[in-house]
Amino acid sequence: MGRLVVVSNRVALPSESRAGGLALAVLGALKETGGVWFGWSGKRVSGESGTVHEVSDGNIRYVTVDLSRADHDAYYSGFSNATLWPLLHFRLDLVDYSRETWAGYQRVNELFAKLLMDEIAPDDTVWIHDYHLIPLAKFLRERGAKCRIGFFLHVPMPSSDLLAALPEHAELFAGLSCYDLVGFQTYRDLERFQDYVRLYGGGKVISNGVLETAQGQRFRAGAFPISIDTAGIERQAAEAVNKPAVARLRRSLNQRQLAIGVDRLDYSKGLPDRFHAFERYLERHPEQRGSLTFLQIAPASRSDVTEYQALRSRLEGLTGHINGAHAEPDWTPVRYVNRNFPHPVLMGFYRIAHVALVTPLRDGMNLVAKEFLAAQDPQDPGVLVLSRFAGAAMELGGEALLVNPYDVDGVADAIAAAAAMPLGERRERWDAMMRTLRRFDITYWRKSYLKALMREG
């Protein structure tokens, strides 16, 4: 094996925060072999796309590319996030498709392939990440790339009927056959992709994880659930309880329990449903009234998009409605915060929370669920309320309180059960989930994927 070349839409430069799981995994792999991390620079320029920037740190080179405003709007804001994001999250009703953004998506992927050919050698391994870059291997192969190329999809894979609704589905998803290995978060995602290949791609499923196109080209696919730096978060959370922001939050609770939700402001996270469920909890369980405060942290994302502006306004309205109906002079049931907090502070917030509400309508994995568990005090752990439609449910569903996020009454009752759960049961559930997280951490994820990518056949 030569160097590793990682390609993702954004690159975590040495001068930036690296708290995310992907950044930790990628950097760990790159440090072992040396290599390149390639992606968009984050800059939208008035001129043409293609200006390249380079920064080196040890044996890693960070290579980033500027995009023109037009290319960024078509590739990123357009096809990636207005078309593919809702499609891959089962929201066909929100898909905004145009041939112009599809052309821009291809154009940027082809530009990346052209520039990458100057970076890669035949014995390198290329690892490409996420829905922004699905066609990249096809363009690399067309330019003569012979190296091993893998792809990992961080978001869900929907049913084949939904994928087939995309006008360009055949061309887009046929490009996945140009990878040596296509990785998904869960076996459920893998099964859906295999159904698509068989029902709409004209191909065959030779055996589980071995696929063949209509033209007879074979490639492999598998499930590789992404995880977290479990041991690192355990240490970070234990240290974070003394941080001023964490201490202030604890004091403000006035001995009450804390239920916490932390999500990017996005319609896939099911936040209005979660707020309604918390209101129903207050109505259905008056015996717990005033004993639990719900803190929802939801940093704004894509704030220039109408749907996201409407979501933010709706949540603000629900917060006012719930607090107006249920608050007491010394207790505010819902605290809704629209800003980011440093990662160590968030781990401290998790540490003092009694309940985590992780109830997305659809999620590829959801690392908040795993981080909450790793941040807990082993002597007094909190309870995870988890959507069955998050990828994490495939690993943690046996011990978490699994819920249907569309069932408002069911989520309300799960909140009540979590708040009242005895210490012995909490410890038993937490211990079982932590055994999973300690064994299958972020290092296991990237090593198992790269080992599978290098395997022949």
C-alpha cells in the first residue's frame, strides 16, 4: 500500500477544530501512511473554479480547491443539498431537481477528478466520502486511474423506489460500480442499495456484498457503522464538569433533571415532533411536573434557505407556546438555544444530563447518541431515548429506549420512563451499550473499512 488519499467535500485544515469523528478517523489513517486530504476550500470566488491551495503538516498534505459562486451554488447548494440530501433522507416531497444543478454537480466532480490525477499514483489508496462526490470514481477511472478507490456514504440509503424517482438515478448510482468498495452505515442501508441494483440498476447481487452491473462489472459493498473516539470523550467529559459554562448550567437547574437534545437545525432531525412529544409528556405525566428541564441546542444551518428559516421560526413558536402553557415562576420547561458550543463544553452538558433525546426522523448514524453515552458518569449514567430510524439504533437499540419519532405519545412515555428509571437499570443498560462503543470505536471503523478495501475479490 502506498499513500492514502482522502477526498471529502470539506477538509479539516491543521489550523481548524478537529472535533468531528470523520476528522479524527481520517487523520489517524493519514498519519500512519502519509498522504493527502483533498476537497473544497470553502471559498466561493468571483472568477473560475480551480485555484488550488496547499498546506503541509508532518507527512500529510492538505490540498483544497476554490469554487466559483456558480459552481458552488449548483454543486453544493443545488444538487447536493437541495436534491440529494432530501432524497437520501426519504423526503421526496422536498426534492428540488433541475438539469442545471445536475450539470454543475457533475462539472465540479469532474474538476476534482482532473486535479486529483496530479496527486495520485497507481499504488495509492483513494478514500472518497459522502453524497457530494458519488460520481468521482467514474471520472477518475475515465482519466485512467488504476489505484484502489473506496467510497463511504455517511447518510442513509433510501428504498429503491425513492432512488428511482430521481430523473438521473441510473447515471448517478451506476457510478458507484467504479469503486472497489462502497461502504454504508448499516446493513439496512446495504440491503436497500442491493435492492436498487437488482430492481432498477439492471444488475445482480452475486452474494451479500458482491454486486455485478448489467455490463458484468463486479464491485463490493458493505456495512461499516461509524463511531466515536470513545476513550477520548470519556476523559473529556469527566474533565468538562468543572468548566464554567457546565457549572452554570448545573446551578441553573436547581436540582432538577436535565433532558438534552443536540442537533443541527435540519428537517431530518424531527425537532418539531420532539417538541410536541415533550409537551405531551408534560400533559400525560403530571406526577413529574416541574422535575425535568428540556434543553434543545440547535445551531442554525443553511440559514439562507427558506425551509430552514421556517423551521427555526416554528421551533421558536413551539418553545413560547409550551413555556407559556406550562412554566412556573421558578421553572421554564423548554430552553431552546440556536448557537454552537465548544465540543468539550457539550461533553460536559451531556455528563450532567439525565436523559438524551435523539429522535431524528431519519439519520445515517447520529453520533450524538454515542457521544452522550461515552460522556456519562459511570456511577450515575443517564438514559438514551433513541429513534428507531437512526443508524445508531442498529447497534444500541437493545438497551436504549427505542422510539418511533412520529409517535408523539410513545416518545412522551419514553421520556417519563427515562426520568423515573432506577439507578440499577440505568447502569445495566449503559454498561451494555458502552461495551459496544469501547470495542467498536472510531479507530475500529476506519481500520475495518480500509482493511476491507485492500482485500482482493
